[in-house]
Amino acid sequence: MKKVINRTHIEGPVYQHSLELKVSGPDSKNPGTEFISGNIEIATDDAGINIVPVHFTYTTATYGKSGKVNETFNTLKNFIDGVYKTIMKDGADVATKVRIDSAIGLNEFYADRNGTEEFVSVKRNEGGFVHVTSAIDENEKNRNTFDVDMVITKVRRVEGDPEKNTTDKVIVGGAIFDFRNSLLPVEFSVVNASGMDYFENLGASASNPVFTHIKGAQVSETIVRTITEESAFGEPSVREVKNTRKDFVITWASQDPYLWDDESSITAAEFREAIANRETTLATIKQRNDAYKASRGQAAPAAPAPGGFNF
């Protein structure tokens, strides 16, 4: 398989964070190791509406056996200690600006919803290098980008809903890969009219995958609308409605997709192997969920809950 592309770039003042300093437990690979985990959220637009989070699962002070200092740990620690500032706690004028080069990963787990066990898989920016900066890109479009190689296996159009203030879009589904070449099932959106036509006419399907290079922008915003209803008497009724939109929107695609089933890109055998490894990953997540439930005295389902990725 070719060296696949999977990278994101986020920059702007830090809106807020949920970073915590922890110590690994006795059953971990390296017991007693200090590490930082949590999210750092970045305001990527001047209005402070588009807030893009980056998740850090396990960031230690040094790198493995080499013992080299991990500067990202020190940067995150400065946020925990209050040395670096955030918009929510300290104000927009003094908030620390950062650039983070990350990659798309998946936050996957089982959730109990209304008595039904459901598999959840959510895209997120996974770790990366954090650089404190005094200046950010003047063009907002360059502050929240993603850039990936993707195997496209399905394309569908979704009609907009005027009541929810949404427009027509095309959903592009398939898989990307992480740095270990592990398969990550994902969906992205296309809202540009020409882009929607392009992907609908691409002919991609599970039996005819298309492997190509795409780029886009991350949308993570909450819009607050004020609705005023006049009354027959007295004061009008005023209420706020919040609409949250989180999406990865494709804005560019290569004119020439990679060759499919070719050693210069990816072979069908390599793709089948990645799918098989993905099934193993899902089984491991399920086993961990069942073990956790058992430790809390909860019965696990007799059969695995759905959550596979069907190509």
C-alpha cells in the first residue's frame, strides 16, 4: 500500500480545554507514568463560532525508549497550569494562539440508549504537534483543514430541511487509514453543487471502489437564533434556539484518482486484509465493553450488537 495521506491542520486562539494530568494504573504497559489526556478546543474563525477540538489520549513527558523530551506535553501542561490562556477563562484578547498538525481518528465505544446497546463511531482530530504562535493565517479557510486519501464505496444525496436551516448535500462514504494503515470507516459531506455532481457521477460503490485524494474544511459551530413571538397583551415571548453543526466538508478532489488494485496505490488483497483487521478491532472493542459491564455487575448481551462496516 502507498504511504497514505491523513492529516489535519487547526490554528487559532484556544477557546477552552479539558486537559488533565493523570498517572497510568498498575495494569498499564508502563505503570506510574504521568500523562496528559483530554481536549483542547480552538476558535478557527475571527467570530469565535467555529470551535474545533483536538483530542489527546496519552501524551507523556518523554518519547518511549529514547527518553527525548516531548514538547507537546510541556505545552499542554502550561494550559493545565494556567500559564497559557483561553478565551473562556481569560478573554479573547489574551488567549494563547496555537497551530496543531493532527490526523483524523475515530472515537469508538458502545453506548446504552433507551435500553439498547449501540455502537458509536465519531471522527475526531487525534493528537499531534502543538505549536504556540503569535500570528495565525489571515485566511480563515486555511485554519481548519483536512487532507486525506480515501477509498470511496458509496455516495448518496440528502435533501435539505428548511425548518432546520439545512440545504441539500451529498454524503461520501468509505474508508481512510491511520499511520498504522488501519482502516477507518468515515463519511464526509459535499455541499458545493459541482462537487455533488462530481461525486454522484463517480460511479463509486462497494463492488467498484474509487481510491482518491480529497481535501476539505472542518465545521464545528453552534448558531444561536433568537425567536420572538408577539403576544396579544403584555411582553412578547423571547426564546433562543441553538443549532449545532459538526461536519467534515469536502472542498477539493484530485482530477485523477489513484489506480485501483495496483501496487502503486492499494491492491484488492491489501484492502481485504484491512477490512479483516477492522473486524478484529471491532471485536476487541466489544470484548472490552462486555468486560467493563461484567465488572459493574451488568449482564452483557447474548449476541454482539451491530456496528460493523459493510463495504
